[in-house]
Amino acid sequence: MPIKLGKYTLPDNLIDRMKQTMKDTRRGKKDITFNLYDESGDLIERDYAVTNQGSPTPIIIKEGCIGNFHTHFTSVSKMSPIDAFFACRINMMIIGGIRDNKIICCMIRERESANCEKELKPLVIEFQQIVSEQRMGKNNIDSGLKNDKDTQNVVSKFFDVVRIG
């Protein structure tokens, strides 16, 4: 059954595509992303991309894009600070988390984009530092947990969250 996301409709074929993408992510052990565009109120998919194993999902926002779907191969369906920052700019972010087997849509509330970006900017910088330290082999679990908690507080403040699957 199609899902209403604000003024947009997520048609059954796109929901099925997201579920198939979750299966492809599990099988290929690689994150997958595609942008969402409005076609007379229905969302459609374009700009499909697959990452290299172990790399973060490349969110490439193109003109006219109103949302993004991507998988988190190694984590759950929560937005990272970078995911949320992009969502502030384009309207919505839909994430398929392999570890929790959920698809979650986060839609920015009307007129909250500038406030959201302002609150997220320091969290994005901190998150990038945490990721960089983890890649260098430094254990920074406590910082990552605090950053995630702070990010989820911003998400609950500025976004409406809908479970897709």
C-alpha cells in the first residue's frame, strides 16, 4: 500500500525497490544509494550508486532531488549527522539499516531547515573527526555514542519520522 509522506506519495513499486535494495546490500556487503524526485506527487528513483565495501554511503545530491534513500550496511536505520545535514537541505532522508532491518523516513518540518543546519554543523564536524580517528585505529566509542545521542536529539526536534518497512 502506498505511503503518504507529507505532500508526496511513496508508491508500492518504490517501497519494493527499497526492500530489494536492502537484500542487495546484505548480499553484496556494500551500501547502496539513490535520490528521490517528485513526479506529480509520486516519488521516483534516480542516480543509483553502490559504494566500495567498508566505505560510507556516498550521498550525491543533484538538482531537483527532494530526498535520498540509502542503506547502512554496518549499522541501523538512524541518521548520522551528515545524513541529517543533507536532509535539512533536500526535505527527506530514507535509510535502510541492515542491523535493525528497518527502513525509516525522516522529513524536515516546514521552515526548520536553517535552524536544523545550524544545530547540526558542530555535530557534523565532530562526527567527521570521530570517523577519521576510527580509520586511524584510535578507539573513540564514547565520543561516537555522545555524538549519536546529540544527533538523535536534533532529529527528534526538527524531523518527522515514519517507518516504511
